Amino acid sequence: MVNRSVTYVPGLYKIFDEILVNAADNKQRDPKMDALRVEIDVDGCSISVYNNGDGIPVEVHQEEGVYVPEMIFGHLLTSSNYNDNEKKTTGGRNGYGAKLTNIFSTEFVIETADGRRQKKYKQVFSENMGKKSEPQITKCKQGENWTRVTFKPDLAKFNMIHLEDDVVALMRKRVVDMAGTLGKTVKVELDGHRVPIKSFCDYVDLYMKSANCDRPDNFKKIYEQVNDRWEVCVSQSEGQFQQVSFVNRIATIRGGTHVDYVTNQIATHVMAFVNKKNKNANMKLHNVKSHLWVFVNALIDNPAFDSQTKETLTTRQGSFGSKCELSSDFLKKVEKSSVIDNVLSWADFKLSKELKKTDGSKKSRISGIPKLEDANEAGGKDSHKCTLILTEGDSAKALAMSGIAVVGRDYYGVFPLRGKLLNVREANHKQIMDNAEIQNIKQILGLQHGKQYDSTKGLRYGHLMIMTDQATRGQTTKSFYTLPEYEEWRNNLGASASSWTIKYYKGLGTSTAKEGRKYFEDITEHKKDFLWVDDQDGNHIELAFSKKRIADRKQWLTNFQPGTYIDQRDKHVKYSDFINKELILFSMADLQRSIPSMVDGLKPGQRKILFCSFKRNFVKEAKVAQFSGYVSEHSAYHHGEQSLAGTIIGMAQNFVGSNNINLMYPSGQFGTRAQGGKDAASPRYIFTKLSHITRSIFPKDDDILLNYLNEDGQSIEPTWYMPILPMVLVNGSEGIGTGWSTYIPNYNPRDILANLRRLLNGESTVPMHPWYRGFKGSIEKTVNTKVAGSTYTVTGIIEVLDNTTLRITELPIRRWTQDYKDYLESLAPDTKNKDKVPFIEDVTCQGDNEDVYIQFTLSEKNMNIAMEEGLVKKFKLTTTIGTSNMHLFDSDGKIRKYDTPEQILEEFCHLRLEFYCKRKEALLKSIKLDLKKLENKVRFIRCVVDNEIIVNNRKRADLFLELRQKNFDPFPKKKKRAEPAAVGALEEEENEESPEAAGAEPSDYEYLLSMSIGTLTLEKIQELNAEKQKLVDDVEELENMSPKSLWLKDLDAFEKELDVLDQMDLAEELQREKRINAGKKGGSKAAPKKPRKKAASKKLDSDTEDDDFEPAVAKRGAQPKKTSSKVLSK
């Protein structure tokens, strides 16, 4: 087959086609038909079409009074298919076709054999059916059945003198069509030669071979015989929709409803697949269709066409008489075909074309870009000398403008960015097109999409500078651009660091205009040129930012070594060094803000809040807004106080689905389960303090053992706190950071207590399951799950009150009440949409912000439907939680994955026992020092009472010498440290207090000399002896206690506090039940609710800049921490 244009007369072509289709139709009337022969005598201008199978009845028609063959071929509107009430899948129907061939022929011969009547019939028509011969009736054999039509077209009527080549080629092509559509059961011959096509699939191959002649990337077909009436094949097109289709073997060269029916199925599937694969594609059906080449061979009941030429099928889909539903296997093959590649390529081209509309150009003046301070020479002949400075926000722009006053405006322009710049590598097309910052930068620089730049001469600027935090340098000032660099300097300086004043530069806005001018006076010193060395630089950028490199990014962060930073003395920075030595610091900071510690279950923001609560002894209420300011000041918190207030609110929340144990106390509206905490009042209106139970979890005796951090010369929170039980299991956690995310459900603190006691007794732990304080539904382990770790199904409670009424008294965890009520309302009648078919009839709510009580009615029919599907499933009363993503920082600051909560518990237990050993040692040393001090005080008072030491009218220097001579122990005051004692510094600090007389200072005896005269009595001696005896008893008791006993004692104290919390919960639950029952209006009486279980699940977040408990839905991970300057003035 050859694909070429032809010139033909449609009428001539159609009179041939009518006879050919009539012959093929006989296959539908007689399935035994197995031969179709066509002969085209070009020289004799004669065409003959023969088919076997049942012939035309050779008998006289009762009504017309003529032989049936004559009636069919010589009388108009006498087709056997003319009855519309009879469903037929033949091509001829209206009774004109064959007669029109007769009319447009100089000679028309009909021959047929009727084997049933054993009669053979022949009749000749001539002069355009104007004359006819008498029928010749002869005998034939029994069972001999066939029909042959031979005609000579009246070429004069078609303005032709002979059968032209194009027309003959088209006729021969139609014979090949018949071979493809009739199938292997019919042997088709053309001019005495069999057409080598046995199926529709073979027929399509002819097109594929023709299309592939000049193409290296061959067209491949996907074929399916859907059923006995439909065969479908699809391949790629060459940029516009193509179709080859047949209806009852009629070639519908313009397609029609049957082609639309098939094509829409394919195009809809391809469109969904492509849009999923390329989020930017936004493909429509017509876009996809232009890349399809569809082949259809269909049998349709009584087909209707737009004209007698039958080029377009108009039958409605519902009248086809059959369905063509493409299989999933067929559609999956389409997904893997070149069709998808073509559509994706076209989508990329379309997107590229749209992006080019936003291209910039090299011109001297641009307008319409707010806040741009353009360089005077930008876009001119010296544009390659110009530098565009991008700053972070307007305040940083103000600083840059102060600096530009030094170097001038000719070659420097400034443009402020708003927040984090879009990562176009991962953004979709709509995000890029809608992002004003990206479009503005393209315009400012003159960038053009898709253009390969060999130099910067085609741009408006030759250089791009990103202005980050910097500071001036001088003889009395030290400046640091990274935290590791600053910390290294501080460690080398030792104790003398306290003589320096430290200032933290959060951003360029911290710098003064004077400092800005100094930056630009020495801009060569401050400027860092980035160097693209090789492809590894690009690989490192992908490592840091590509979504496809998550596994590599995890390994990258795992290999991080503390103390890594870029040497700021280098004037050139490789991209790989920037990624590995600077960006990694921000990624680690982001990760630390997002993933909690296994030890205390806290993220940095939460830990700062707890630190300041302990430091302030926060037992009296204060406004959240005020306390957030206190935390920011006393813990070197460098982010927004609004997010800090959100974290405080989250730590105080205690509704179902938030914390099992809230460490802060909520006084006011801190949010409810109605909106998942988003309904919390403003921080200005609500108060908080430490919860009464918090100090029983974080004992004060452990404070001195912790490793406190230092920032800006200020002592801040420890690396982690050491609670008496793993709070990360009590309150759970959720977060998304660079490379890792985490999700840990809440567990019952009583189950945790029981397992800790088992471990301390040398027993094995019992598996724990998620548990949320106050939740009345069920949490059951899911069986046969393929997900690593355990998966649990959380189910609410729904009750059947009668055959039309349901009541919901619990929702799954984190399915908030207001959202669920909105969902039920969507199933109820809508007064604004009368066409809506509701599933439920009415919804009534009796509950409050803590308890769920929703009652609704529905018809008996819909009740049966819901019952059959399952009430829990029908009304979306289940969620799932899993333990397959439990990532935490361990005690060494390394991120680890934990497979089970018991694994976390066991690691915690080992560390906590070590701390009880250290606590016991520290307490014994402290008590013994206090005991020694009391002994010295008793001895001193006795010496004064007995006049062995005279204190009146004497110089303190003389008393100091006498006390030292009499071997009184000195007790130096603790030196004020830059930070609280760390575990490793404990011994050093205690040595400073050890009572050694050698080298004692006068102030070391102040504990004696400062005693008032009223204490220098025998009564005081007796009182001090009693205190001394108590300390002796304490030492004896402590020495007899093991670390395990100390821990068990703390656990017992905590359990008592937990009992108090449970009693309060129970009392509140009973009060709520009374209110709810009092508010019910008629209807079935609700069954009494069970007492509330003692728990409340933690609200989980993804942590944006320490929004550890932001009372809102989970957000993306935090922004990387900006590079900070440290400026120290001596």
C-alpha cells in the first residue's frame, strides 16, 4: 500500500462501492459465504463482482409481479434492508445503491444461482437502466449459490473517456479493504489473484509498513478484538488526528460516531496518564487526539450516514446495538507506546512555547517591575560589566542601596526577592508562569527560555550577585559568616571569650547604613565568585534539590561531619564545595527542626520553651504572647515569635487527637477537636504555665547533668532533656525535613510505665499499640499488610437507632468534627441545588467541642444500601496510622530509623539508667558538701559561744587568717559560668567548691562570717545538728538505693500525678455527658457513654521554622537557616 493523493470522481467510485458492499453484505446473511472475487477490466471498461453464499431468490415477487432479482436491481426503493424495524448489520439499507450503479452504467448484468430452487437467473440492463432483456432462467445444481454483477460504467456521465489510474487504484484498494474487514473465513480475489490479507490486524500492517518507509522510529500498532462486532487498533499519528474506519465494511473515510466512541476512550486515558506523569502538561482531549491514528472495524445495527456517499456515520452510540469497552490490558499497552512519548514531547514543546512568551531581551530600559533599581548601563553596550544584586527583602535592599552610594549606580542594579525563590527544577509549569519573581528576573537579566548562552553579551547584566549576611572587619572586631567558624574561634579563646560582646546578625536588616557603605568600600574583599568546574557541580546541585535523589540526600546528610564549613578566606567557591560545606549546614538545621530527639521527644523550639519554663519556674500564668517574648530573649530564638507562640499553644493542647500529656497548661481557648486546634484564640488572649505533671517527668535533680548549649555567649537549652519515660512515644511526633520525614503515633503512658518496670526487672517488654487520650473508638492492628512495620486501622463509632436513624459518637483520630459535619452536609439536601440527589435527609448535632454526638436520618432504601456496604466504610469512619516511618535523632545526634516502639523504649532505658548513676553520684557529692558545711557552721558557732573565736571589734582579714589557722574548710562561691555545668564539667565545678584551705580566699569563708549574731547561739547549734542528722540519713538512704530504685521511685511519683490527671478527665467527662443529655430533644435515648480513656493524641506537624505544634494542618519542612554573621566587639 502506498500513501499518495489521488484524483477521482466520487460518483464513479461510489457506484462500484455499492456493488462491492452488497456482495460483502451477503456474509451477514449467510455465514457460509467464503469467496469474494472482483475483476476490473480497464481496457474493456468492465467491472465484475462475484460472491458465493445464498443467492437471490429466483422467483416472482407476489406484490410487484416481477422476479426478485429484477426488483432488487432494476426498481428503486426495493432493498431487502429497507425495513427499519429489523436490526441488520449490512452496508446497504435504503434501496438506492445497486440501482444507482445500474442507472449510471451503459450495461448492467445480473447473474445469480438459487441452489434451493435449483434455478439460475441472468438479466441484462442497458442504456442506463432504460432497457432490459427478458430474464434467462436455467437450471443449476442443488446447493449451488452465488451472485455476480457485471457492469460497464457510463464514463461520459463522469466526464471521462476511460477508467483512469487513480480511480482503478482506489477500487483495488477497496477490494483490499474487504479482505481486511471480512476476515480469514472469506477468500478475496482481485483479477484472479488472492489478496494476501487474512485479518483486520494484517490490514492495519499495510498502513504501518507504508508509514515506516522513511522513518527510523517505526510506527507500532496496538490491536484488540474487543468482541465479535468491534476490532480496534491504535498507533501514533504525525501531528494530526488520523483514522481508518469501517462500518459494516463501508469505508467511513470521514469517521463518525463510532470513531469518536473509540477515540474518546483512548484519548481520555492517555490524557489522565500524561497529566499524571507531567504535572505541567495540562493536556486536553483535543490535544491528545492530534497524536492518535485510530483504526476501527465495526458492525452497527441499521447504520445511518450523513449522505448517500456514506462517508460519516451519524448513528448515536446508544443505537449501535453493541458496546466497545477497551480492556485495561489494551490501555496499559497504550501507556507504554510511542503515543505517550509523542504527547509528552508535544506538551514540552507547548510549555516551552508558553515560557518563551515571558522571555526578556537586551534593551536599555525596562518598566513595570516594582522595586527594581536598574543599573544605568544595563542593556547597553557595557551591559556585560553590570552586576545585578539580588537581596532578601526590602530591608536588605535598603542596605544594598546604602552601599551602592559608594560605587555608583552605573554598573550596579538592585532587586529585592520576596521570601524563598522558586526551585524551577521541581516546579510545574503553572507555578513558573504564575511566579512573578521568576518572570521578573528573566526580564531584568534579559534571559530567553531554551537559548544556549556562550557569553553574557546578549544579556542586560553580565554578573549576578546574591547579597547575604556580612559584617565589617577591623582591629577590634571579629566577624564570622558560619556558626562552625565562630564556635571554633570561641573554643580556642577559652575563658577569655567572656570579655567579648557578641552580636548575632539575623539578616542584612541587622546591619546599619554605615556598615553597608563599608561593605562596598571593600567589595572586592567581600565578594565570592562561584566557579563551575565540571559536571560534578551539576550533580551536586541535583543531589541537594532533586526529588529523585532522596536516597542520595539521606546518605549525604548521614556522612555530615560537625565542624564542616567553607573557608571564607578563599575568593572563589566551587559549587560542589558550597553544597557540601555550606548548604549541608542549613539542611542539617532544617532536619533538626523537623525531626525530634529520641531522648526527650522534643524539637528545638519545644525544648527552648521547656528550658525557659524551668528557668523562670513558670508556675504562675502569663499570656502566651508575653511568654513567647521571654523565650525568644532567654533562649536565643532567632525566628518569628508568632511561630514560637504556635509551638507553645501546641504543647498545651489536650483535646482528643493532640497530646496524651500536655507539658504546658492551657488557660483559655487553645483549640479543640472541632477544627484540630486551628480554632485557638490569639496568643494575646490566652494564658499558660507549666503543667503540674511536667516536673515529675523532667526531675529537677537531672538539670545539672545536662549538656547545655551556648549561643551568642548566652547559655540556652540543653542538647536534650532526660525525662523519666520516652515522651516521643507518649505524645508522638510528625515532621518533614531534608532527606527524611517521621511519623510516630501516640502510646499509652501506662503501657510505657509497665514496660519500663519490666525492663528494670529483667523481663521482656509487651508489644504496645497506638493509644490516644480520650479516644473512645477502636485502634486495631491491620493484618496481611505489605507495608514494613505495623499498620493500624482507627475506627470511629456509629450506632443504628432505628431503620432510618444513625448516630455517630466518635470519629477517627485527626478527623476533625467540623470537617466531618461538612462532609455529612454534602450528603444532605441542598436548598441551592434542587437537582442534587441527597443520600441522607437531616443532620443534628448534640455534641460539644470535645465530644462527638451527630445524629442523622436517611430513607430505608439508603439505609439498606449503607448497611450492605458497611456503615463504617460508607460514612468514612476509618483512618490508618503506621509505624513504618519512625525516624529520630539518637542521643549522639545521629538520625536513626526505629522499627518498633519497643526498640525506642529499650534504647531509652539504657541511656536513662546511665543518668540515674550520674544523678546518684552528683547528689551524694552535693549532700556530703552540704554536710561538711553544716559541720563547719556548728563548730564555728561553738567556738564563738565558748569565746575561742572573738568576732567583735576585729578586722575581717584577721578573722580570715584565724579561721584558716584553725582549719575551717573554705567553700568558694560558684564562679559564674558562661553556661550551666555539662555532664563532663560536673567534676570541675565541684572541685571549685571542695573545702581545701590551701590557696583559700577571704570570700571562701563568707558562709561563716556572714552569719547574723542571732544565729550564734546554742539553740542554733541544736537546730544545725538536727539538719546534719537529716543529711546523714539522706546520704545513708541514697547510698543504699540503686539507680533502678531511684528510677522506680520517680515512676511511682509520676503515676500518682497521672492518677490525678485521670480523675480530672473523668470528672470533666461526666459533666459533659450531663450537658449533652440535657440538650437532647426527643428521639431515642442515647446509651450512656463510657468514661473517657485517659489520653489525648498529639497534634502532629511538619515543622516550619520551629512551628513544632503550629495549630494548623501539617506544612512543608522548614526553610534552611540563613548564613549568619557573628560580630564580637572587645
